[in-house]
Amino acid sequence: MSSEIVGMMGLAGLLICLSTGMPVGLSAAFIGFFGIWHLSGLVPALGLIGLVPYSKAATYAFTVLPLFVITGYFALNAGIAAKTFETGKRWMGHLPGGLAMATIAACAAFGACCGMSVATTAIMGRLVIPEMEKLHYKHTLAAGVVAASGTFAAMIPPSGIMVIYAIMAEVSVGKMLMAGLFPGILTALLYGCMLYVRVKKNPSLTGDLINPCAWRERLRYLPKLWSIFIIAFVIIGGIYTGIFTPTEAAAIGALISLILLLITKGLNKREAFTKSINETAKITAMIFLIIIGIVIFAKFLALSRLPYTLVEWIAGLNMNRYGVLVCILFFYIILGMFMESIGMLLLSIPVVLPIIESLNFDPIWFGVIVIKTIEIALVTPPVGLNVYVLKGIAPHIAIEDIFKGVLPFIIMDIIVLILMILFPQIVLFLPATMGN
């Protein structure tokens, strides 16, 4: 039996393990270990199992992940998400679909602190769904805007999944983070415009309108955004200018959000601090388990030479490189229907990246394209992780209504994806202006 066939059997075995509900990290490590045992022997397989967990967990570049996560949880427990939404509500609430627009703005702003799509969806869902229901918003619109807008955290820096891609693809973490800024902003603008047009044509989607706030009231709420601006300015500005490395920027962002937590009035600070630490530990452990398992599996794939055989096979097809790109992105949509984003990315990069490099695509540009595609997969049936997270937050909303509600936002995402393919500078402009 050839090594390539063993590699294909390993991929099939991994999918079978995942279909049983076995965690991604454990599934990948299990299949990878037995695959290496079959191809190289028991001693090399045991040696790899002993080496990879420490070598990957001790990688300096990965320290940015728990720092970004804890920044988001400190910011959450300091009430920053609620303050951002309340400010957006007073500035945009009177517009057609105003609360939904305020939700988009709040998700984009909180994504600049959090960096985790699922966490942003859960947090904003608890916060804004009741507000929209009070005004008799249709469930399809209310749930759709939260599930779709939660994906901003995967694109707007700081983004945990961007960091993971950059390390796996061996590109600059700072440039990778900055590459997602313009696409994230563009997505937010298209969402807002689409909402305005939809609600203008069909006012029944949003029920009751909010009376416009006086300008004095709007201006009074602006200072509530200072905490978001400070965190975003330090992280994004520090990375862009090169004053901080991504890890240093994440550490300073975590310190600032901790200070904000400690100075917030009317808060049980001990409880909020403990909760932030506990949630960060859980998320970090989950991420590192996935990373360790996928690295073991990637070693097995490399040993099987399956990725290199795929590169040679695709090169022999004489297909236009953009045709190959479309096929790869379609593969991500299908894969995203059954897997969560980090596992999907880590599993695919060892196979896909050699193909992309052979086609002379920029790896940073491709990374943003892939993460945008993963955003779409996060709200695509039958799984759509963000959709099921929101269903857990709002169990009274039918899952069919949530999937129906995200459809117009998926169309906007596809438009952004096409624009990034047609005009790569949307992605590459900011990284090109940064130093090495």
C-alpha cells in the first residue's frame, strides 16, 4: 500500500472520528499517531507524541492567543460591549433597522477587543436580542444580524484565527492581522447598507421605531466609547506602526482592559476577574489541544506525501489558477458545515498551502480570503457554529428562522469575497505600508 493511500485513509478516519463527536484535537492526534506508527514505526511515533505537546505549547508566537482572549473577557466583564451598543442605539436607533445597525457597529467594535467569533456572538446575543424583541423586530432579522455580525471578530484585529494562520503559514503575524482590517470594515458597511435598504422597503421587519435622541443625549454617550478606542488604538496602532510586536500589543491591551475592569463602578471586581481568568483558561486549553493534535496529524500527512502528490496532480490539470482557488474555497464551505473554524483551518493548511504557493498566490492575501470563507461557513447550514451558539442564547427562536435570517448577510459576505479576489489591494494595502 502506497504512503499516499495511507494518507487518504487517515483523512477518512479523521472525518469518521469527528462524525462521532470526538474532539478535533484528540481525533487528529489519534489518527496522526497511528498513521506515523504505520509509516515509520512505533519509536518515531512515540517520540513525536512526547515532543509535539511541549514544543508547540512553548512556542513564543502562540502566547499572543491567551492574551487576546483575556483582553476580550476583561473588556466584556467591564461592560464595554453594553456601553458600545447603548451608544450605537442612541446614534442610529431612529434609522430604519437602527438597532440592527447598532448591533453591527457594536460587534465590529467589540471584535477589536475580543478576537473570537463565537464569544462575540454569545455576548451580543444576550445583550441585543431582548432589546430588538421589545421593539417587535422579526426574529429572522434580529437573530440573523447577531449571528452574522459575530463573525467580525474573525476578521478585525486582534483575531485569534489570524494569528494561528500566520504561524502555520510562516508569515508575519502583524501583517496578517492588519490585512483583515479593511475587509472587516467593508463587510460592516455593506451589512449596514443592506439593512437600511431592506427595512426601507419592508418596515414590518423592525416593528416600532425609536424616537430620535437629542444631540445632547448622543454626545453625552460618546465618552462611553473611550475604553474601546484606547484598546483598539493600542493594539491596532501599535502593531501597524511597529512600536509593539503583536505579543507586546496583546499584553498591553490585556493590561488596559484589566485596569478598565478594576475602575468600573458597581461591579463585583473579584468575581469578574475570576470569571475572566477561568473562561480564558478554558478557551486557551481548547485551542492548544486542537493545535497539538493537528500538528501531529500534519506530520503524518507530510510523511505520507499526500499534500505534495495533490500539488503535482493539480499542476497537471492545466486549470486556471483562479479556478483552483474557487475549488479550494468551495472545499472550505463544505468543510465548515461540519467543523469549527480553528480545527478546519489547522487541518487544511498543511494540504492547501503548498497548492497556493505553487500557484504564486500571496499567502497573506490567501489567508484573509480563507478566513472570510470561514466566516461564511460559521453561519452556513447544516452546522453553522455561530447559529447554534445563538440558538443556545435564544432557545425560543427557531433554528430555521436564524438560518433564514443570515442569508442576506451571506450574500454580502460573498460580495466582499469577490471584491477581495478582484481587487487584492483591499487586503494587501495596509501590510504593504508596514515595515518588515
